[in-house]
Amino acid sequence: MVLQFVTDGMKLAPLNPTPLTERDAMIAAGLASGTPATLQICGPDLPRGFGASASIQKVGGASTGGLGTVRVTEAFDLPNLFQNPNLTLSDTIGNNNGVADPGETIALTIPLTNSTGIVANTTTLQIVGGNSANYGTINSGSTASQTINFTVPAGTPCGSVVTITLNVNSSLGATSFTRTIPVGTPVATFVQNFDAVTAPTVPAGWVVTSAGAATQPWVSTFVSADTAPNSMFAADIASTGGLTALTSPAIAVTVPAATLTFRHRYNSESGFDGGVLDISIPSVSGGAFQDIVTAGGTFIQNGYNSILPATSTNTLGERSAWSGDSGGYVTTIVRMPAAAVGQSVQLRWTFGFDSSVAPVGGGWNVDTVRFDGNSQCIVTAAGVDVSGRVFASGGRGLRGAAVRLADQNGVMRTAVTGAFGFYQFTDVAPGQTYVVSIMSRRFNYSPRVVQLNDNIAGLDFQPE
Ligand SMILES: [Ca+2]
Ligand SMILES: [Ca+2]
Ligand SMILES: [Ca+2]
């Protein structure tokens, strides 16, 4: 049967197949046959490094001769569930401001996707140090989600990034993922929409440098702005290779959660001409510019989509880049490197091109730059306890009396006294004024008004 998948797979594979496209085509043939055969196919391939997470980052391609650099990442793992698409968080059970805050309990909705070709049974997900959930059976080609509550540790600094580990178990075996949750509401500390200048001027504090005889340096332009009237534009040139770089003013990074968000559209010779994002951190290599990912930054959305060729007249050769046609403006979000915290960084957008071929009017527009360098938080205080004793006449405790605790909005909780007249309310929200009153058919008690900032014990009631 496996042989059949191999021959079927060869028919399904693209022209000039790589070992991985052949492997995937064989899996596709196996799936099309209705038989879950991926393990049978991947199993024998594992010793050759064609396991589930093997990948080929670049398949040939160069502007002048050769096939460029092919990078192969070997893997020896079996297929398993994957945590995608991105998990989402809700804090409606907390302070409902849309972000995680220190001490707050949030609800994480965590999808698990099965694209292995095999049914996953008895699937569970455990947040290390937190709660877990049963996902049950996840069929191949399906995604299952569960919502799991997670409490951000109370002492978490505002603007930090909490890393959580998700341990997943099923009949496919164990696998694990780490995910990050920024803590606090981002605070924009720098914005630039390029709209206050007259095209082709560059805003004050921004610097353009270029190389290559035919290069047209970055300019502001009223053509194809994201926010009107202007965006910045670097043209894709189809003659001698060159590049142009746009460097921001220095921007303070206060917290680890800091992100850069910008809008851009690119239409370049796909795979050959493209744009990159660099950063200068004064404390790293004397502030030399390096690629944002190399520096430890993380793309949260719309990261690089291509690798430029090694052998090319594009001096950005062999770098990851945005290349090809974005089909209009897209939003890229990137988290700053840990090394940038406490530093003032500069960001640099560089567009490079080789010596031939460019789309008509092609190039790279960048607009609507926002830097969230700081965060603010609503600290969720831990609940406090209120306790005491209700007395009958003669100094005895009164059993079975209803004790009411009403907050400023009239929301009421009731406790009933025990055998010796003791009562207790736990986990009461602090920072408010409460009225505590006693309901008894035998005795009258004056209500007590308390400002609750901490635990209160010994809130006793004597009959009038
Ligand atoms: Ca919140
Ligand atoms: Ca603009
Ligand atoms: Ca080109």
C-alpha cells in the first residue's frame, strides 16, 4: 500500500520536487486514498531527516546563474498536534479592559489543530503551573478549542511578557509549546504618519542614506498613502543594484512588551528585491545596526516572507526580507529585543534591489509608524476577608443569624452564623465601603459601615 502512495505521490508532486515536496505529495496521496498512512510514510523517512517539522527555506533561484542557497532543516519527529491559529485572551472575568493585568484572571482560548492524517484521541492540554482542559478527540483536518482560565501572577511587573508553557498529550504522543502574554495596556511613545511634511521631504529627525548609481532615495510621496496625504517610498529599480535606508530618530524602550507597529505595501521582483528592518541598540555592538530578528526581536504579525538570493547584485543578499507583492497595505507588528529594554533604539527600513527586473511603479511604501515603548496596568488587588461574631444577650454566640454584606452598589452577600455565632466572608473586593447588617427575629443590631482595605477580623455585633 505504501508503494501505491509513493507512485501516486510522484504524480502529485510539483515539477523539480524536493525530498519534502515528494514526502508531502505521498502523504496527500495517502490521505486521498482515505487511509491514514502518514506515519507509515514518515516513519521510514525519519532516519533521513524528513520528519514532520523538516523544512526547506529556499528552493533555488538567483538573478544571475546558479540556484542560490538551499537551506534544509532536518527533523526526526513524528507528526503531532500544533497550537495554531494564535491563542486569544479575554479578561471579561477580570477588569474587562482587553489586556492581561498583574494579578488578573484571564480566559485563554487555545486552538489545537490536527493536520497529521491521524485521529488524536484523549487529547489534554496543561498550562504548566496552571489549569488544564480536555480536548477529547480531534480528527485530522480539524481544529478544537478550549477556554482555560489563567491567573497572571500578582507580582508581575507592568509591561513584562509572561511566557507560558502548554503541554499537550494525546494518542499521537506528547508535545509542548511556549507562548507569550504581554502584561498591561500598550502606551504609544512615538508616532509618525509622514503627513506633516510636503512631499518629497523627509520628517525632521529621520535620515536617508543610499548606495548604488541608479538608486532613488526614500522620499515622502502622496502616491499610495496609508494615512493621507503621505507615505514614505523606496523605488524598485531595474538597473544597477543598490539600496536605500530610512532611519528613525532615537526612541526609548521602557518595557519588555514594547512593540513597533507600521503599515507597509510592497511590490518588488519577488525573491530578488525586497525590504528589511534593522535596529540599533546602543548597548549592543556599539549600536551597530543589525537585523531586528538577529537582534532578538520577534514578529507578532506579518514578518518576513522571503529570503533574498546569496549570489546577486542585491547587497541585501541571503537576508530574510519582505519581497513580492503584498497586495496592498499590511500591518507588521514586532516586539523589541530584550536587550533594547532601558535603551533608546533607532529603527531602519532598508530596501535593496538587484541589477535587473522590477515591477512598473514597484517599490516599498512605509506609513503610519507607531511605537508602544511603555505600558500601563490596572493592578488587581487580592480579595480580603471579613469575619466576626454575633452575640445574643448574655454573651452567648447567636447561631443561625443571617449576616449581610452590601457594597456601594447594593450588591449583597449573605453568611449565616455558626454554632457559636461566628461568621466569615472571604475574597471581598477591597477599596470600597460596605454595610454589614444582621437579620434576626430575636434581637436588634445596629448596622456597621466599614471601609475595607485589608482583612477585618473581630467585626462583632452585640444586641441593642
Ligand atoms: Ca485586564
Ligand atoms: Ca501617512
Ligand atoms: Ca530586480
